[in-house]
Amino acid sequence: MRTKQAVAATVALLALMGTTSCADGAGSSGDQSSRVPDGKSGGQGGSGSDGDGTAGASAGAEAQLAKVAGADELIRLISNVTTCTSASTKPEDTAFSDIDATSEDAASDTAKTNAEWGIRERVTCDGRDAGANGHELLVVSDMARFEAAFKARQAADLAAGEGDTRTRWFIGQNFAARIFATDSDEREMLSLGTLGLNCAPHYVAPPQSTTQPAIVEGCILTDHVDA
């Protein structure tokens, strides 16, 4: 059974989807530009944080999403849709290759990335397959900074021929999560009051999906989960 927080998050997500649906009008074209309301939210990487991770989010779609008090609450939230066991906050366990530089000094790497990406806390936990990668869970102190850094990283990876245009990170008001689980588990992430973040150039979600502009121009939030 969902927790009260998950139910509340679902209500918020449904309200967001309803708002977007109205903004889209009767058309359902696959052209992303016809689905995103005019006027992108402001926000640049490095903007000042308001202390709870929602810097830059109050005027954007992120303001409708779920919010957590910290890593423990994020673990409980994720546990509503997928297994999240053997949680760890150790630097050697929470150096994530898709956001961190690669070196032998995990603590130094994560500290540097935390500052650049606006990350406050990191935690990983095991999914259904303990042998697979653990879920990557981040409590974010500055979502504008996180989105800007993610956009730059995604662009660099794509330019190097190593990137992934699929939507894999789910965000709330002040957290980001990438889970390694089943496709159905990933789709269930939407029920927690999250949306997928994608900053890939020219990315267009399928016609039946919903998109909103993220804080950072060039990034979108979507309810489409890539299989």
C-alpha cells in the first residue's frame, strides 16, 4: 500500500498533468514544440539556493513535484515502487559513473561533483537484482544547478558518442533518482510525484506523453518512461 506521502505526491502529479493537458490544447502532435507552453522558466546553474533544494523551482513545473526532508525519506519514498535495501552513503559506494569523474579518490570526486551539481546528500541501495547496479539517489540543494550540470554532462557524452538520449533520471522538487529495476518499476516512479528529466538536444517525447519545460532552458520534464 502506498504511504500517505506517495498518495499526496500522486495527486500533485495528476494536477500537473491536467495543467499541461490544458496548455497543450486539442492537438496531440509529436512535435515537442507544440506541447511545451510558451515562455521557458528562468534559472541558471549556480543560482542561489533557498536552503531546501528548491532554488529556481518555485516558478516551474518542479514546484508541483514531491519533496523529501533528506536521504532517509528519499529511501522510504523509493521503496514504495521498488526494492531499496542495503543503503549506503559511503563515497566509494556513491561515486556514480554517469555524473562523477573517474579516479581512485572517490571522496574527492563526489565532493567536487556535489558542489558543481548542487547535491546535498547521496545514497545508494540495492534493487531487485542485488548483482546489478544500485539505485542512485540524490538529495539536491539547488535544482537549477543540478539541471544545468546534467545538461552539460549529457551534451558532452553525446558529443563523445557515449551518451544516452533516453530519459533515465526522475526528479522531484529537491531530489533526483536513477533506479536500476524493471520497466514497470520505472513507470511507477511517476506515481511518487516525479517526472523524467531529459536535456538531450532535439529529444522529442512520444505524442501520447506529456512534457513541461524544466528550470534550465533546453531541458524538459516528461511522463514518458523509455523502455
